[in-house]
Amino acid sequence: MLSNYKHISFDLDGTLIHTLPEYRQKIVPSVISELQGVINDQRHIDKFWFETNRDQTIKKCFNIDPELFWELFRKLDTEEKRSEHTVAYHDVEETLKKLKQMGKIISIVTGAPQKIAEIEIAKINPDCYDFIFSVRDSEYNEKPAPESLHFVLNKLAMQPQETIYIGNGDEDCYFAKNAGVDFIRIDRGEYDYDFGDGPIKTIKSLNELF
């Protein structure tokens, strides 16, 4: 499956790192309650957590100014709390080691803020990847805008046709498509996305890459 690619690029949250669901079920309502917003449907918490256009969800579903929401959310989403509620998926280290043994260049391109990305990436053996990049704390627009992935490709001297991006979310799919690279969806069973014809393949485990 990966023989035509020199560069394997991964999303982080929901792809390599699992955030326990009780975390979002606690922190998001806490922010909404303190800002006197509303939760009319508990599914909106998952919509916010997993889907794109989060500012729109905050406004329409929670009736809160997104700027106020993010200010409080980032205060409550501390490094300590996030670390306590995140683990690497069981198939990650073995998969990354195999890819390195195959001579692949491995990058991780995440929409998570740098401080969260550092906590999460600490769950993964640093010998298993070559480069990590946080889009959120860069000069580039967030996923699915492709400029950050183009930056990573240039940094690693890789071409789009040599690259495949692996992620769990719809924003990952459009991120890859907009950058001109192929996309594999990993379905961790956490959320039901609508991908259309975006992925070249859908897998349930990283072990299926081999």
C-alpha cells in the first residue's frame, strides 16, 4: 500500500493519540456553563470536538462568542489535565518503527496547539518520527488550508506525489486533498464522518498499512 510513497505524514489527535472521551464530556460543558451558553443536544459536544468549523458550532450550538470560548477553554485545557487523559493507540509505536525500517520519512502535522502537541507527542518514541509541526501556532491558516502541509513538504524536500497523509477526520481528508497528496482514513470508531470519495482507502488499524 505504501510502496509508492517516500513520505508518510500523520495527523495526531484521533490518529496516533487517543483522548479519553470523558475529557471532552467534562471540559466542554464546563466552558459552556461558565459562559452561560447552552447545550441543547449532547451530540453537539462531539460535533465541536471532531468536526471542522468549530467556531460556527460554538456560535450556533452553544450560543457563545468563539473568542470568549477559546480564551476560557485554553485556560482550562492545561498540560497536566490533557496528559492525564491521553494515550498513544496500541498500534502506533510498532507501525512507526516498521515505517522507519522501510526507510520512510515520517512527519506529524497537527492542528493542536504547540503546548498540547508537545504533551501528546511525548507519548510516542521520538526515534519513530522525523518532524512534527503544529499548524495552530504557525503563520499558516488551520486545516484544511494546505499551506502548512506544503511547508512541511518543502522542509523535508518531498513532493506531493511522494507523500500520503493519514488522519481520522474530514478536515484531514480535505487538508490532504487541497495539498495535492493522497489520503488514507483511519477509522478509530470514535465519530461518524462524511468523507465522500476523499480517502483512497479506509483502515481500522495502522497494522493494515502493511
